[in-house]
Amino acid sequence: MTTLTAKRKPGRPARTNMDASAAIRSAALNVFAQKGFERASIVEIAKASNVAKPLIHYHYATKEVLWQAAVSQAQQALMTELMAVQGLMSSLNPMQSIELLSKKLIEFAAHHPQLVRIVVDETGKGGPRSEWLLEQFLLPSYALCQGLIDRVSKDLKLGAQKPKAEHVVPTVLGVMNFPFLESGVIQRAYGKDVYSPTYLQRQGEVLHKVLLSFFIALPRKV
């Protein structure tokens, strides 16, 4: 995925660097997740990243460009994580692969809830950013998930019993992401911190059971 950034203008100070750019993207992701694109301001992002407002404009020509850069960084982290798991699966048996995938997905969701908030917000509204997310992130992610499903199904020799991705993926996304989208509600309702090691382990076990229910062959209808 490409990230658009403003080209450096002649005569500008050399203060800008990769660390500042990364800090801006990280802060921007948090602000966009909390406020949404329209309500988020460059002033807030500058304050959150502890840089001067002109430095943000120096790195990113517009708020739209900054949004794409921040979201792309989070997207790349997820895709890298999924591809790393896919690589590890080659040395594991199918049951170990499902267990590993369950654990890694929960870990990523806990570390990057901002991306999910942004995706839910923008795809719900539609428009150019929604279409950008669809083309740049959602469709590639769904295709990668299809590949993981196909691989495990082949290893298990499921044949016609192979689970349907259109059912597996939405179910997994719900188990994977919802606790971190509604962390405050779960805290008040059940007194549980969804980011605690105990909760993360248990949620990984829940996702593991959910995935097993898709891949363990059920009796055929007669």
C-alpha cells in the first residue's frame, strides 16, 4: 500500500524526520478513531503528537493525506501479522495453526482497536474514504482470510465440508474486535478489563473454540 506524503519544499528546516512523521501518524490514528474524520482537527493531532502544527503540514499536505497515512500504517501492521502467521502455519499441524491464529488475532485487536473503530465509522457512512478502505484494506484482508481458510481446510481434508468464508470472517471479526470496541461497557457491566492478560488469554480461547467449530467436520445431512 502506498502512503501519500507532501514533498519537501526547498528551504524548509531539516528538523523533520522519520520519528516525527511516525509520531504524527500514531497520534492521528488515535484522534481519528476517537473523533471521526470530520471532527478531528490538525491542532488536536499536533498536541497529541507533541509537535508544532506547521510540522504536520510539512509532512502531510492535507488532513485527508494524513488520514490515509495513519490508517495505512495500522493496516500494514495487521497484514504483516497475518502473513507472519501464514508463514508459521507451514510448520504446524492444522490444530496448532488454528490455535496460533486465534491467539494472534486477539493480540492484534487489543493492540490496534483504533483501526477497527475507523473502519466501522467510515464504512457505515459510505463515501470516498469508505471506498478507499474497501479497495486498499478490506478486500485484500478478506482475500488473505480466504487463503488461510483454504489452507487449513486442505490440511484437514474437509473437501465439500470446507467452511464458507462469508460466514467465518464476519464471525471471527466480531469475536476478535467487539470486546475492544466496547471495553468501557464490558468494564461497567462485568467489571472486567478487556486488556488484562487474563481476559486476552480467555478471549483467545473463545476465538479458538469458534474457529474449531467451523473446521471440525460436522455430521453430513442425510
